[in-house]
Amino acid sequence: MVEKLAIGSTLTCDVLVIGAGGAGLRAAAQICEEIPETKIIALTKVTSPQKSHTTTAQGGMAAVDPRDPEDRPLFHMFDTWKGSDCSADQNVIKKVCDTGWEEVVWLERHGMHFSRTGEGRIAKRPFGGHMLNFGEKKAFRACYEATRTGKGIMDTVWDECLKYGVNFIGQCVATELLFDDNRCIGAIIFRFPEGEFKAVLAKATIIATGGKTRMYQVSTNCRGNTGDGLAIALNAGLPVMDLEAVQFHPTGMVGPGILASEALRGEGAILRNKDEEPFMERYAPTAKDLAPRDLISRSIITEIREGRGLFNEDHNAHHVWLDLRHLPKEVHEKKIQEIESFFRRFVGVDPEIELCPVAPTAHYQMGGIPTDEYGNVQRDPEDIVPGLFACGEAAAASLHGLNRLGTNSLLELITMGKVTGRKVVEYLKDAKDPEGLPSNAGDITFGQFSTYLNNKGSEQYAGVRHVLRHTMMDKVGIYRSEKPLLEAIDTLKELRERALHIAVSLTSLKANQDLWQTWELNNLITVSMVIAQGALARKESRGAHFREDYPERSNEYNYHTLVYMPEFDKISFAKRAIDMSIFKAKGERYELFDYIERKY
Amino acid sequence: MSKPYKITLEIKRYDPDTNLSWIQSYTVEVGGILRFVDVLRKINDEQDPTLAWASSCEHAQCGSCGIIVNGKPLLACELLVKDAIQQFKTNSFKLRPLTIAPVLRDLVVDLEKAYERVHKAKPYLIKPAPIPEEGDEYRISQEKLDTYIEATQCINCFCCATACISTHHHFIGPNAAMANIVRLMDPRETAKEERTEILYREDGVYRCHTSRACSFVCPKNIDVSHFLALGKEGRF
Amino acid sequence: MENAIKITKPESYFVSLMGKIPILSYYSHSRGWSFLITWGHRLSGLTLVFYMFAHLYTLSLLFQPEKFDADMQFLNNFLFTFLEWCVAIPVIFHALNGGRLILYEMFHVRAEEMIIRLMVIIGIIYIAIVGFFFIEESRQISAIVFWSITVIISLVAFFIVFFKLWSTGNSLMWKLQRITGGFMFLMLIGHMLFMHMNYLAGHDSKTILLRMQSPFIKGVDLIFILFLLFHAGYGMFSIATDYLRPGPVLKSLTFLIIVAMLVSAFFGIRLVAAL
Ligand SMILES: Cc1cc2nc3c(=O)[nH]c(=O)nc-3n(C[C@H](O)[C@H](O)[C@H](O)COP(=O)(O)OP(=O)(O)OC[C@H]3O[C@@H](n4cnc5c(N)ncnc54)[C@H](O)[C@@H]3O)c2cc1C
Ligand code: HEM
Ligand code: HEM
Ligand code: SF4
Ligand code: F3S
Ligand code: FES
């Protein structure tokens, strides 16, 4: 029996940022700039905010330069709306697209090392789905820092927070939100190094815990993207929105799942199956290998399902080939050399002479904690939770609806981060200090941790994780339909039971990796359950969500799915209407902002 | 596909509860294209769930997974088994935690402590130069940018600081010193005086002996010693 | 690894030979050859410091020329001659590498492969010449001419380094160490060569004492010993600082180094002044 768990110490601050990634720290920076003396604590699971997942984003950040004679924010709004398969909120689209450039300049001002043009201005590159003139031709809209745009952004917001003396607490997880009546007043945190539980009392709390696709066998996400933020919100009785919308990138390097950018196919790379047949010709006779992401992902899975895929024993994974061998030498050496080097380094193949193993990889979660256009967390579509805010990939405002365009996510982090920061400042004006720890503080957390620590069960973390990741990949992955979804839900229930009987190998609280991961695994199972339930409920195909049994989009489902799950498997649903304010404003070309067909 | 390799990892372990430290050896059979993080995970899954190690992005972008393998500080997520065998000409590897920060458990070190070095170097723009006009970006020519862009790739994995001959007690360390130098070279920074003071103070760049181990081990291939020399030379 | 020193095919043969030595192979794989060279610099510096103490002791015997000559006679055998010759190795290595470091750090010279290649070639030639002088020792050269040329070139080097460094904000002592290094570069190389132009030049008390009557030579020796003591003292302090935390141990050690250098300076100056 492990000694009784208790809260070791209590910290107080004005603002608690759970998740010091791009979004969380942009919000913090905004607050610091407006009121420099604000006491902010920012939490992260990694050793420094700089190591948050935003650092890995490569491609770019979309924003329309007002000096660009051709491009206009309206085009960007249209692309985003169309890209979302008519399921994003237009008030958010308008806000984000209108202020994108301001944010680029803000980043530049604060030290980001954007790539430059000949005149020393910020350079821009084209990206999938971003077009001029409502889909006429490619737009140069993605501002970038070589292939490290995310790192540039992360460094910049981290730097800014450092400058203002934000108190970073690394290597910790927020395990539970604290409430005083309805108002959120902070969180319980657990520190990895000392194994100490602390309470953090804050006037305002921001959830910005980022991505959450680690429940899939292959994923571009980092080790810590386990949906903690969503799980603690769900445990607190709050809803999550549109979780069924998981974006799969068609070409992840097999095994690690590292992204092999679309640029490869742009340069002429060809997908091939076991018999080296260029199979995309069958699925998309005209666009072939340059068809949209979701379509290609589905085609690859079909090939694998029908036995024309391959199996990699080292990584225990199915895949197809990406063929780069026929590309001219200068393409290999100049244009794609950096991405190729990933294949050499991580997969150990030489793309110039060998076939590269790729498979769809879980990449991004469009859904998250529902917020209004100011970052206020919603209890239901009409009501917000005072003192609780959310932004970034953990939140859904929703800019992306059920499908996101490349480079729009970084834009969202930064703009919504700022907007949320502003709202927090406003909220702080007449927010009172929390009165003290609520009496039930720590109940959820200690319930979880003492279960793991005191278990004598025979279950092991690795076994449960393995089944989870395969179930999600196979049954709640790219293709969904009723029967597998129901099976997956059953499996998840089973896994939840098993997870409660995992006996962690060490009973120490200090730097106990097994304990920490078991806690994460529970969050994954929780979030997976909501994904599966959401996918089951949405009997249509829209954006990244594809139901084989309902392959068409249906107007019946023109809403966001809200799911509540205060206890595991105690699911209830609600709907949030899609905001159509651009359409309703009847401005220029407003008809394009109706429920239009999504065709490229 | 690839043939399996039998490798032995001799891992230095540390238990913070008993304060004991010992060497434990694990033999695993793995595919050649597994990364060391995969091998460590496999050991967790199949042999010893108590073994602790660190990682986050697992594709050499965040700098969380630094360890010392056969004397060389490197990223565990970037080292493939077959490359390791080729590079070190052996199937047995000695894994040690980085020496730059206190060990928390086994291979996990408290990089938060090491980061204090970087914080001291003030990696942000202290006082940005005025912009041409509201809403416009500061102009930086690509040529100017090229002189320092390489150094901005640093992910603070502290491999260099671990390898360095002089980063023990007095030197701020290669990556932290470089973070300051980057901002000295950044045309947008106007607080040059404050920066040169950081550069030349007691723990500053002069403590570097140009042993160039930093450049040698840097997983991002940054020629760190070049930037440190620019600092000594006062050429920003 | 991309920043490792690049070697050509024929060179790689020698490098792999060196790699047969386990410690070299371990560090060349894990930290790179530059790291080993830095250790070489450190060890050669320390070797020279110890040599210097021993050297000053033997030189102080010049006050009793018979004893000096007797001792020299005693040392004049194969083993000691060989050891004396071996001193050329740390001398030339430390001098050339010191030069390389100054070029790399202060003069933006990044052609490492070229410089190291040159270092090896010059080093081998130098050691060979010194060795040849040991065997073939009949040259006569005017001390005044030799030292005039050497000092002039050294002063030029001194000023080049001085002007390049002085305006930077680096630690004063550190700058002085490079500046003294710049000055001693040719001085030390020349010193060793000169002392072996013939056996008498370096080992016969009469020859030495006669030469040292010249105020010019006295001056040269004086600058040399002062610069050297500063350089060596700071060098040892620098090494100590790398390994010791700030605190009493480091303070005492620093104090000890200063005392040792001051005592050496006293004996060195007295030698020059009194003889
Ligand atoms: C490989 C890759 C490439 C991408 N490329 C692009 C691109 O080119 N363009 C684009 O627009 N988007 C891109 N994206 C998407 C984009 O990078 C992410 O959506 C974005 O970085 C998420 O940022 P965030 O601030 O919300 O979260 P993150 O940066 O993930 O930060 C989350 C933070 O929360 C912390 N945290 C999590 N849980 C807890 C907890 N329980 N307690 C305390 N702290 C916690 C984490 O440690 C971390 O610090 C890419 C994504 C991937 C995976
Ligand atoms: C020939 C001319 C010389 C030159 C050009 C030279 C140059 C240098 C330089 C540039 C350094 C700094 C290295 C560093 O900080 O990493 C140095 C260090 C040192 N030098 Fe010299 N030096 C010379 C002669 C000598 C002599 C004759 C001695 C000994 C008596 C000596 C002893 C040392 C010592 C002990 C160090 C410290 C080494 C370290 O920090 O690792 N040097 N030298
Ligand atoms: C091994 C070969 C050497 C020989 C034979 C030799 C011999 C001598 C002699 C005879 C003198 C007397 C002064 C003079 O004639 O000008 C002298 C002085 C000196 N030598 Fe050497 N030397 C040797 C190597 C070195 C080395 C390697 C160093 C550096 C570490 C060194 C440092 C000095 C100094 C500093 C003086 C001046 C002493 C003073 O002025 O008090 N010598 N040497
Ligand atoms: S310079 Fe290189 S080795 Fe050093 S911390 Fe940065 S990335 Fe790591
Ligand atoms: S390894 Fe260290 S000594 Fe200098 S050149 Fe690099 S900082
Ligand atoms: S885990 Fe991010 S660099 Fe290795």
C-alpha cells in the first residue's frame, strides 16, 4: 500500500496556462504586453516550452499580406470555408483571416527569423487548398521559416514570455481542473521529477494542451500528445466538440510516422502497391497522386485492406511504396533533399535507388474543447464557463470545422492565442482572487493515481496501449462504418477496465515513467471513446470524417457535435449550430459561403 | 526485410529513492531501422518497465532525448540501430545520461536546470529596432540572414554542452553563448551593449577553448564553434 | 558529424593508424579530432610548464659554472639527448596549434583542414631539423643577428594580435594570453633551434655566459621569461577554472599559481640581471 496521496503545496497566480505551446504562450505574451505585472504560470509536460509540439511544424503559416496586389482575405476565408467542407464557423474564419498578417508582423517584430525575399521582405510559398480568386489559381500565402516555421513561432512566443518573466513549470501535467461553483479557479498539477502534487489557484485558466492523436498506431504527433486537456475537461463535466474529425496525412514514413511532405508528390513521386502498380490512377484518374489528402489516404487503406499493401516487420506495420527513383538528379539534390534525408535517417532507405515505405498517419485533430470566438470555454452553446479559456489545437472555435487546410493551424494558434489573451485581460479586471482550495480538490487525481499505484493486477501498460492503437487505427481510422465502430467501442470499454488494473512497476512517485504513461493511457482511452462515439453518431461523410456506409455529406448534419462524458462511457450529445455570419451579412460573393460543394 | 540484430545496451541506471546507481545490461533482438527510442520502448514493453528515458517529438526536432552512447552525446530518436553498429563498430552500446544536468532517474536528466543557462543568455530581442511603418516588417536581406540563420536551428538538446571540454562550472555553454551571439548578429536587436556584456562576462564566450566538440556532435549540424569565434572576434 | 574534420584518402590511412590507440579512437568518434587536439594543446602546455621549471632550475646553476658544466656533462648521453630532442614535440605542437587557435578565433580563418595539414608538415620538418642539429652540430651563427630578426618578426606578430584583440570586450587576462602567445610563437621555435645550432650554444656555460653579457640578449631573455610566465600562469589558471567550482579550492590554487610564477620570475630576472 502506497502512502496516502496529498497536495504538497499550493501556488497562486493571476493566470494559469495549461500547455505552454504556441497557442498558450501567445495568449500569455498578449496578457504580459497589456499588463506586464500579471503573475502567470505556464505548464508543460516537456522540459521547456521550446520543446512543445509546435516546434515540429514545418510548412508555413497562412496570412494574406495587405501589400499583395492579388490576394485578399476574402479569398482566404473562402478557401477555409470550402476546405472545412462547410462546417467551420464563419465568425471565427473572418476574424482569423482578417488579422493574420498582423500576427505575422507581430512575430517578426518579436524576433522570428522568417525566410526573406530579394527585397528583404517576408517570403511566401503556395500550399494545398490556398487559392486566389475563389479557387482560380495557387496563392502565395504561407509565410515560412525554411522548413522550421513551427520552431520559429515557438521560439518567438517562448522568448517573449521569458522576457516578461512568465513562470514556467516544466515536466508536469495538469490532472484536474478546480472549480468554485461554476467558475474555474485553477488546477491540480503533478510534477514528474519530485512526484509532487500541487494545487495552482488562478483567477483565470487557459487550456492549450495541443494535439491528441497518440491513440493511433501511426501518428505524426509527439509522445506527450495524449489528449490530457480534453480528458480533464471531460472529467469536469465539460463538453468536447467534433472529435470525430481526425486528419490523416497520406504519407507518413512507416514506423515512426514522420511526415513526408506533399511536396514529394508535387515533384512527381508516385504511390505504388505491392505489385509496384501506380494505384492512384485507378482511384483518381485525372489528379492521380495529387488528389486531396483524404482521398489518397483512403485509397492507400483500400489497397492495404485488399491485400495489395506490404508489411514491415521491424515496425510491425502495413504500408505502400512511395517511388522517387525516377526523379531527375537535380530534383533529388536541390528540391526535396531535406525531406529525403528524413527517409535516409529514420527509415534507412535511399530514395534515389530504393522504394520508400509510407502509410497514412494520424496528423491533426480538428475538434477540441468548444469555445466562442473569444476563447471562452462553453459549457453548452449558450453558456460559458467563467474563468476558463481554451485555444490552439486543444480547442475548437472552430476555424477548421471537420477538415483543416495546411498552414491554417499555425495561424489559428497565434490569432486565437492573442484573442484569448485579450479576453483574459478583460476578465481579470474584475475577477476576484479564488477563495481557497475547494473541498473536493484532488479527489479525481488521487482516485486515479492511487488506483495505479496500489494495483496488484496482472495488466501491463504496453499490452493495453498496443490494442488501443491498433483498434483505433483499424476501426476508427480513415474509413469508418457502423459495425467496426461498435466493435471499437466495445474494445475501448474492455481496455478501460484493463487499464484500471495495470500494475505500475514502480511505486515511487519520483520520476516514475510507468505511472505517468499509465495516466496518459487513460486519457487516450477516454478521448478515443469520444472519437468513436462521435464518429458513430455522425452518419454522413464530411471533411476528414468518412463513413463507408454513408459516403455523402448530408445537410441534416450541418452542426458541430458536442459530447459530454463526465464518467467513462456515460455519453450525452448536444449540437452547436454552424456560424454563417459571412453568408448572412450578404456581402461580396456571399453565395459562396453557403453550403457549397467541395470539389477541387 | 532488414535482418534482425542482436544488440546489448549497458545502461547506467539511477534510482532517486535509494540514491543508488548501477549498470544494467539488456540484450534485445531488433530490426536495423529501429531508432534507439524504439529500442528503449521495446525494453520497457518486454523486459523492464521501470527503465526511464526521455523523448518527445521523436524525429530530431525538439531536443528532449539526448543521451550519451559510447561516449558521444546524441539524440536517441535519430540514431538507427544499424547506423549505430556501423558508426561505433560494435553491437554493444554504453548508454549514459547527459552530464549537463542532474539525473532524475536512469537516462532522464533535469534539462529544466540546464535551460537556466539559455535563459541567462536572453534569447529574445531585448530592444527591437523601429519598423519602417506600422504594419510593415523590418527588412532583412537574405545575405544578412544567411550569416546567422544556421545558428537559429538550435533545439537546445545540450549535446554540445555535454561534449564540450569546458562546460563544467564556469562556462555558460556553447548553445547558450550562441543564443546570445545570434541576437547580436540580428539586425533588429538594438540592445547591443547589454548583449556584449553578457557575451564577455565571467561565464562568457572566452571560456571556450575552441575544442569544437560542439560542432562535431551537433545533431543539427550547426558549426557552433564558428559562431562562438565570431563572438570572441567581436564580429557580429 | 558534418562538421568533423574532413580527411583525404591518403591521410585517412594515418588517421586510422592513430585510431588503433583505443583512447584516441574513442574520443575521435565521440568528440572529434579537434577535441583531441585541444587535449594535446593542454597536455603540451602543461609539459612545457614543467619543463620550464626544470629549465629555470638548471639555468640557475649558471651561477656556479663548474656545476652547470658538470651537470650538462652528466646529461650529455643518448637518453637525455633523446629526451631533449623530444621537447621539440610539445614545443612545435603547442606553438603551431596556439597559432591556429589565434587564427581561428580572432582572424576568422576557418580553413581547418588546410591549417592542420600545414601544422603536421611544419611540425615534422621542425622536429627533423632539430634532430639533425643534434647530430650535425657545427653551425655558427651570430646571436645578435639571429635574435634581432626573431624579435622583430615576433614584435610584428605581437602587434597584429594586439590590435586585433585589444578593442574587443574579452577578459583582459585572456587577451594578454593570446598576445603573449603571438609574441612567443617565433621566439620559442627560434629558441629551441638556436640552442642547438651547436652543442656549445645551449650547454656550455662559457658560451652562454659570454652571450648573456650583451644587454640586447638580456633584454630578449627578459621579455621572453616575463611573457612566458604570464602565459603559463594564466594557462594553468584557465585549466583549473574549467574543473573547479568557484570557491576556496580554486582560490587557493590560483594563489599558488601566482606565487609559483612570481618566484620563478624572481629567479629568472635575477639570472638575467646578475650574470
Ligand atoms: C509534423 C507536424 C507538422 C505540422 N505542420 C504544420 C504546418 O506546416 N502548418 C500548420 O499550420 N500546422 C502544422 N501542424 C499543426 C500544428 O503544428 C499544431 O496544430 C500546433 O502546433 C498545436 O499547437 P498548440 O499550441 O495548440 O499545442 P502544442 O504546441 O502541442 O503545445 C501543447 C503544450 O501543452 C502541454 N501539455 C499537454 N498536456 C498537458 C497537461 N496535461 N498538463 C500540462 N501541460 C500539458 C504540452 O507539453 C505542450 O507544451 C503540424 C503538425 C505536425 C504534427
Ligand atoms: C609558442 C608560442 C605559444 C603560443 C602561440 C601559445 C598559444 C596558446 C594559446 C592560444 C592558448 C589558449 C588555448 C586555449 O585557451 O584553449 C595557450 C594555452 C596555454 N599555453 Fe600556450 N602558447 C605558446 C607557448 C606556451 C608555452 C611555452 C607554454 C608553457 C610554458 C604554454 C603553456 C600554456 C598553457 C599551460 C596553456 C593552457 C592550456 C589550456 O587552457 O588547456 N604556452 N597557449
Ligand atoms: C631543450 C632545449 C633548450 C635549451 C638547450 C635551452 C637553453 C637555454 C639557455 C642556454 C638559456 C640561457 C639564456 C640564453 O642563452 O639566452 C635559456 C633561456 C631560457 N629558456 Fe631555454 N632552452 C631550451 C628549451 C626551452 C623551452 C622549451 C622553453 C620554454 C618552456 C625555454 C625557456 C627559456 C626561458 C624562458 C629562458 C630565459 C630564462 C631567463 O631569462 O631567466 N627554453 N634556454
Ligand atoms: S547547438 Fe546543436 S548540439 Fe548544441 S544544443 Fe543546439 S542543437 Fe543541440
Ligand atoms: S565544444 Fe566547447 S570548447 Fe568551445 S568550440 Fe565548442 S564550446
Ligand atoms: S525526441 Fe525530440 S529530438 Fe529526439
